Amino acid sequence: MKSNNLLFIFIFLFFISIPFLNAQSAEQVQPRTIRITWSGGDNSLRYQVVIERNVNGSFRSFLREYTESTFFIVSLMPGEYRYRIIPYDVINRPSTGTQWINFEVKFIPPPEPEPEPEPEAEEFEETEELEDSEEDYIEYEFSGAEIEDWLWEEIELELEKEEEERRALEEIREEIQEKEPEEEPVPSIPNSPRFHSIGISGGSSFIDPLAIVSIHGTISPFKYTYLELGCDFGFISIYEQVEKFYCIYPYANLGFFIPFKTKGGLFIGAGGGYMTGLIDFSFGQAEIDIIAYNAAVGINIGNIFNISYTLITDLERITNKASIGFVYRFLKKERVRKSDTEIPEDWDELSDPLEDESGTEEDRE
């Protein structure tokens, strides 16, 4: 009976100690930062890093990442690994890739904590107390007559200042009264909620194409909305191996227009189009033939300038376009006649129709 109780107590203590053992091992085993480097080619656009881990004698997939650099930094737990690099060319096609390279991440025990140094006793320097001397003080004596004269001088100065300020205010009042009353300005025409325009702009995607020229126009079938039709022409490549590059992107957008109080406004819209073009490399050619989607946001300043930013994607790659240009906005102007804002000279002689209708019975007879 006693042996069974001892066995039960031993099993109970063993299961209680398991979490503490796991916590201690987790504190001791920490991941290590590994830097993998390789040499890239001139025609490589990006690289895929593939890492596999040895689990029970066989390698299994552990990590797959893309990078545009020729190095990769990753944190790994101790164990056996292997990796390979797969480069992609400038038109995003994968090549054969490198062979598998094995490496091992070894466990390094954490350093023992150093004993904290004992705080040093602070040393205080004795300071000498300064004694006041009679030479530091200068005594002045004033008589009653001198104080009275000084007060009268201050009062006279204050009175002179008040008199100068009063004269200046009177001069300002006289100048205001002499001026004729200015005519009240004619109320300005409110900004139209419709966005009818045509324009041309220039910009860049900061990659390929480096230079973009756009021709675009908008119509507003309904208030606060617009339909935009345009075409982008892209030129110039940033890659040295590209000898010739061009693309054409006709598109259509549907969006909303928020007018400012007098001129211009904000616009935001989305749509799509068809992009075609040609990339001429030193080793061959590649055609551009994709259907793209875009989202644009911008501001119209004074009905003259357009500043916009556009995101373009084919659901696999994303590019952008920032542009600025001139625009002509078609507005329906309403003319305000001068006679509508002036009071006729014979206003007092005109009869009031309400007085005619509400006159006495004698006047009506």
C-alpha cells in the first residue's frame, strides 16, 4: 500500500515539472539570424529564396520568399537546412535556379549574466558659505520734494501720450468719413457640380515607363459624377539591357466629383483598359498584351491644372502613375445683369401693387 502511494506521488511531481522544463528549454534555445548572399545577373528582375528543413531524415518545405536584393536575412531555430535561389528575368519568367546548398544552424548557449557592480558612494564637496559684505549694498536717500517732482513729470508724460492718441483717432475718423462708400460686389456664380473637361498631362511611373504623356477628357451625365476617357503613351526604360520600349494604354474611368466653393474640386474614380506595347532587349523582344485595372484620385485647381495619382494592376503586378497637366473645364456661365443689382432712381414714385389692392372702398369707386 505504501509503495503505491509513493508511485502516485512520483508521477504527480513528474507531470507538474514538465511545464517548468519546457519553459527553461524555450528560454535557452533562441533563433539565430542567418544572412544568405549570392551574385545576381544583369537580366534578373527578382529572386525567389526556397528553404527546406531536415525533419526525421527528409527535407521538407520551410520557407519561400521573393526579394529584389542579392541577399536575404531570416531567423532560424537550430537544425539542418538547405536552400536554393531561383532568379526571374525582366519579363518575370523563372530560370533553372541554383543547386541545393546544405547548412546547419548550431545551438549557442546564452552567456551567463554578469554580476551587477556595487554602487559607488557619492562624494560631496564641502562648499564655503559666502558672507555678505557691506560693500555689496548702496543706499540712496530721496527727499519729499524730489519724489513729488518725479510724479508730476510722469503724469505729464501720460497726459501727452493720451492727447496724441486722441488726435490720431480723430484723423482716422475724418479719413473714413471722407471716403465714398464702396459698391457691394456682385455675388459670384457657384461652382458647377458637373465635371466636363478636356486636357493633357505628363507624368511618370518611376519605373517602366519612365515618361508618360496622357490625353484625357471627362463628361458628367449626372451631378457629382463623371466618366473619363483617356489614353496613356509610355516611353523610356530604366533598365540598361532594354534598347527600345513603348506602351499604349487606352482606358475608361467612372468616378465622383466634389466641387470646391468657386473653382476646381476633388475627383476619385476607378476603371480599366487594354495595354499594348513592345520591349526590345539586346537578346530578343517581348510584347505587352494585358488587360489592366486602375484607380485614380486627384485635384483640379482653378479649373486649369490637374494633379492626380493612379494605381494600375493586372491582378499579378502593380504599378503607379503620378501626373500633372493642363485642363480646360467647360462651364455653363450665367450672366448677371447690372440692372438687376441697381435700384431705379424713380423708386419712390412707383406704386405698390399691394397698396392698390388693399385701398379703401372710396378709392376703388
